[in-house]
Amino acid sequence: MQTNSLRWVFPFVALAIGVVGFKAINALASEQEKKALVDTRPTVQVEPVSANDHQVIINSYGEVKPLENTQLSAQVSGEVLSWHPSFVAGGVVARGETLFSIEKDNYEAAVLVAEAELARAQAGLIEEQAQAKVAEDEAKRFPSKARTDLFLRKPQVLSAQANVKSAQAALKRAQRDLENCDVKAPYDALIVSRNVGVGQYVTMGSQVAELNNIETAEVIIPIAGFDSVFLPERIKGITATVIQKGLNSFTREGVIDRDLGIVDNATRMSSLVVRIEDPYGLKNKQPAIKFGSYVQVNFAGTTLNNIYRLPQALVNNQTVWVVGENQTLEPRKVTVIREEGEYFYISSGLKADDKLVVTLPEYPQKGMEVKIAGAQPVPESSDVSTSNTQQL
């Protein structure tokens, strides 16, 4: 009886074992197929690009120099009696202040002599004019007689008038010499050197000091050829930023004054002149830019329209990479027209909303399929389940 039961049960057991085995084999096949469907495309990060207008900033460097340097000389001779306390090397004096004084006795006397000569000449003129009046009256009483200019004393009057003018000129010279005994600063000045002291006798024309004008400073900045094409048509009056670098860095405002109008034979660069008003900050209370300082100068050039700005690291040999519609890599040749800092400015080769690759695979190739970081993956599970169903 037991043997008969086993005969009936055994086929069902074998069938169940076969079904379980078939399902196990099918599961293993599905697992292998799933593994085969793993996405092996490299992942890249992309950013959309857009064109914008860009204001070119031209950058250069130069040395701060005074607008003018004066080798000061004495205009009269004499002994130095006193000098201004700030009339020392490194001192600053205002326009019109007396730097030093020369003994005036001789020049005051010369003024008195000139005044006396002028009075004498004026008296002579009055006398000659009176005599000419008498001669004129006499000529009117005897109109029939011919009278010469000498009789009418016309030459004598002209001579007396000339003497008056000569005496007036001598008085002006004497007064000028007296005024020049006080040597004044021709402008707000920094004293570079002084070659005179109290008790020293100076002669007319001898150099007594060297002055730098601190009312205005100039910076001559070279402009490279690749920057010159971006200069505005009219440069005079353009505001420039002057930057003093270092531990106590600061900025000052300047104005482009002129183009020197020549190209340097060695560097092939042109040069612009930037002026800084009151460089030592005496009136505007701003930080002083000392003569001889090496400063950076920035100013606005032309405006570029519809320009793409890209980090330099993304441009290699005038080429960038973008992701096409089929999510494949495409190299693009671009035209770089300017470099500023860490960026290239590109005029052509890109289109608005192009997907620029910012993280390239190790060995990028044209047409390489990639997947974009952060994008939703294409669902493939439905295809797998369909195939499994068909196998079942």
C-alpha cells in the first residue's frame, strides 16, 4: 500500500522540483540580464551658457611722477637773511609762501633812486610842455611867419616823454628786484633739496633748491597692443582708478589726460598719461601717493556685445566641449578675443543655452555618450519585466 502511494506522489514531487528549478534558473538569467543593463556611461557636469555685454577693463602699471620739477634759482644777488621752517628736504610749502629772504637794503635804495629819476623826468616833461605851449601861442600871434617843429619844441616834448617812460621802466625793475628778495614757492611744493643757508651770499641765477609740484601728479602707463584695440575713441577725461598695493593698500581717482602719441621702439607699446590731483592729500584729505610709487591703474575700455565669459580651465587650444541633443560629447572651436583674470571672453563658436561640459571624462572623444549629473535616468525596468514575462 505504501509503495502504491509513493508511485502516485513521486511524479508530483518531481514536477514541483522541476518548477522550482526552472524558476531558479530563470531568476539567475534575469539577474545576469539586469547586470548587463548597468549604465557604464561617464558622468559629466554641465552648465548652460548665455551671451552678455561686457565692459572691458584695461589694466596697466606705472610710476607716479610730479607734473613739474623746478630747479629754483635766485633772481637777485645778496646775503640770505632767513628761510622758511619747511624749506628743508622733505618739507611741504604752499603756493606763494616765502622760502627764504635776501637782504633788501640795496634794492630798497634802488627803488628810491628810481622814484627820484621818475619825478625828475616828469618835471622835465612838464617844463617842456609849458615851453611848447608858449611857442604855440607865439606862433598864433604871427601866423604869417613859418615856424619849425624845433621852434614849437615838439622834439623836446617827445624826448621828455621818453625820459618819463624810461624812468617808469627803471622803477618797475627796481620794485621787481625788491620783491624778488623774498623767494616764494611757485606752487604747492615738496622740497627735494636745498642749497642755501643763512649768511650765504647768493648770486643772480645760482640754483638754490629743487622743488616738485604736488598740486598734480602724473602716471605714464604703457598700453599693450592687445589692449589698444579696446581703447575708446576719445580717451581724454576718462576716469581711472589708481591702486596703491602693499600692506596699507588704498585707491585714488585719476583722469586720463592724453596719449603720448608715440610707440616705443623696444616694446611696441603706446603710452597714456593719467593725472592725479592733490596726490599728497593736502586738500582732499585722501591717502598720499608719493612720487616714485609704483601703482596699478584701471580704466574702462570699450563695451563688447554678445560675449560669452568662460573660465580659462574649460578652454583648451581654442576648443570647448558641449553635450549634444543625443547626450554625446561635441568639441566646439571658439574665438577668444580677450583674456581678463581667470576668464576668456569668446565672440563666436557657442550658441545660447549650449550645455557646456565643466567636468570632462579622462579621455573625451567626439560622439562619446555621457550622462549628465543630476539628470533623471531613462527607465529600463519595464523592458526587463516584459522580457521576463515572455520567458515565463
